[in-house]
Amino acid sequence: MRVLQFLRRIELDPSFELSAQYTIYVNAGLPPKGRPPVLSRRYAGEPKFPFDFELRQKDVAFGATKVDRPLVLYVIISESGYVMAQTGLYVK
């Protein structure tokens, strides 16, 4: 059985200005665009950069999902706190 796990660091250019409050969503999904997410985790409370995160099997997004290929990792920095935010930053 394959163990799903991502341990990474996100660095943000210091000149990039974030709003006073934001939420980070870290997702790993099926290629080519990473949708739908297989793993998903929400980090709220104004996480600071550089930001270390982990995605593990326990962060599965939609119940049991068979993973038979590499996943695409992407990050959403949402100013509203919602994953489908109108303002924020999407990084793949």
C-alpha cells in the first residue's frame, strides 16, 4: 500500500503584501490540474512565512480515493478564509 505524505515549506517573497488575516489551504490532487483534491488541509490563524506544512493520509478530502499516479500539489492563500475565495493567491 502506498503511503500519501507531503512535508514541505512555502516561502513567500517579502515584498508580497498579504491582508491582515488570511487562511492557507494546501491541497494535493489528480493531474493535470490537481482537481479534485485527494488530500486537503486548512491552516488558519495568520500562519507566518516561511511556512512548513504536512499533508498525510489522514487529510484525505473525499473519503477513500485510489491514488495510482503522482499528485499535483497546490496552495491557496485566501484573504476571505474560504477555499473558493474571490481574492487571494493560487500557487501550483
